[in-house]
Amino acid sequence: MSAEGLSGWSPGGGLTPVPASEGPLLAADSWLVRDGRVRAYDRHRERFLRACGEVGGPGPGRLAEFWQDMTAALPRTGEWFPRVELAARSLELRLRLRHAPPLGTEIRLWAAGQEDPRTAPRRKGPDLDVLAQVRGRAIDAGAQEAVLVGPSGVVLESPTAGVLWWEDDTLCLPPPGLPVLPSVTTALILQRAVRDDIRVDHRERTVAELAGREVWVVNALHGIRPVTGWAGEATGEVMTAGAATRAAEWREWLEGLTEPLPEK
């Protein structure tokens, strides 16, 4: 496959093009492919298969066959942002092949925390449409992304990425008991932090309490993007972004983790 499009999968029949569809999804996952190389491919596989199992999707054998056929179909040249899907209506497994959008090295966030609208926050797929609406409002406000917050105003994540920040020499993230999607990129960053004896702590913070700190927005597409600006106001005051003193070195390290796609 070398062109954008949607393909449905059937056992023994492999992937075949199907009409474009934007119906609800039970599960989804996506990652960046650059000239046939990808980061933490096995982790994305595990997350998607686990999500399919949680909703009563196809059994392990069919999922394994789908993943093998899907992997073989991914282009080995160019920059792509494929998405695997489990459709809600038909329980059909699909591959949505998409060119990767321009990649960013920094980001501007909306300072007004947005109430979390998700129905399944720990599973990617069901809430993609409503999260796109939140992100659209952030863009209208002069930002690139929003920050989702819990009922008490505690930071959760962005519509498309995890949110991490530094407090002195401590790498911080929301507590695991909060409704946050298990982030593959966050897991890789935490793994390095533990390896390097960097203190990690789960802390509850409001958006306003991130002012002046080095904040990262992290996902499989862009990697690590430090927050270099805040749009709008939080608690009536203009928010300033902290200096991104660590981001460049960590970003280079993360980009070095890519490996060739498996042949099968």
C-alpha cells in the first residue's frame, strides 16, 4: 500500500479497500512511521489488542492475523501516521493509512482547562470525535492544543497527548488513579527516568500551577513538544511558559529509539 485510504480486514482475505467511513470506534491506535521505522511498535500492538479484548472484539488468533497483514501493508518509505481501528457497528478491523502531518518541535497550549468530555478515557477510539472538537476550540483560542481537567480542575492530559512537567529536578505527571489514557510515549520517558535515577512523582496540579514550569506534551506522532506559550488566561492572569532546558536532549534521545518495522 502506498496511498492514503481505508482498508477493511477479513480472515484469510487480508486487507481490501473499503469506502471511507467515519462511524464510531470501539478501539484505535496510531503511531509515526518514517521510512519504515517506528518507535515502540510492540507497545502499540499490546495497547490495541488489550483494548479490543476489553470490548469483546475478535479473538487473539484473528487479532494476531490482522496485525501481521496490517504490518506487511505499511509503506516502508515516506512519513505516515497509520491508524488501526475496531469499528463499533460491525466489529470490523481496519487500517486507515494517512500521510503524517507536519511534525512540531514545540507547542502552544490553551490556558483555560477544559472539562474532560470522554466516555472511555482509558481506551483510545470511542472519544476521538469529541476530542477533535475540544482541540478545534483550542485552535480558535489561538493555541494548538487544550488541557483536559477533572472535576476539581486537576490536569489530566491533552486531547491527543500526555502532559508531563518538571518541578525542580522531579519529573511529574498526573496520578495513575485519574482517568488518563495509558501513553506509550510517557511510558518510554518514565523508563528512561528510572534508568537514570531521575526522581518521578505523581502530583495533582491545576493548569494555573503549571505556569513558569517546563511542561511537555508527548505522543507517538510528535514525540516530546515543550510548551513555549500559553494562549488565553488562567485564573485571570496571563500564564508564562517555563524555559525548555531539558526538552531538546530528551527529544533527540526519544527519536533515536526507532526500529525497522518487522517484515511479518
